[in-house]
Amino acid sequence: MSAICRDKLDDSQRDTMVKPLLEKGWTVTSNRDALYKEYIFKNFNQAFGFMTQIALLAEKYDHHPEWFNVYNKVQITLSTHTCNGISELDTTMASFAESISKKN
């Protein structure tokens, strides 16, 4: 697995990496530099399956989301603490979440 940059994205990188996520319903939080999205699934099993797939990738990257789950709802916040903002790692995790959300 190739190394993914943990540096805070500059304006050009944000246009390239964050903008497509915003078009898919992700937001940049108002209280800090982080990506956020809420997913709604059919039931708890689908929500938990989604979280499990993300957890496996998070372990590989040693980059763990902040999240909250109640029944079929999963709220995800992604930010890289070492740079105090959004990095390529966050956009990679968000893109992965998007790709698997349709399968659950």
C-alpha cells in the first residue's frame, strides 16, 4: 500500500480532493477543519457492516474516524490530528466510505 500524505491540504488540493466529496453530501465542519457526513441505512446490520469495512481500512492506515451510530444512522467525522485539519488520508477514507455505502 502506498503512503498517503498526512499533511494539511492546500487550496489547490482542496479543489481537487474535497470538492468532489462536497458534491456527494460531505461538509466541512464549521467548528474545525474536518469532513463530516451522515449516512442512513435500511437497518442496523447494514450500518454496522458499513462501519466494519471502514474499521478494517482505518486499521491499515492507522487513521481512525470519529463516528457515532444509532440503529441505522452513522455519522462520520474525518480529520488528521497531526496536521490539525483535512489531509489526503481523510479524503481517501471519505471516498472509500462513499464507494461502499452504496453496497450496504
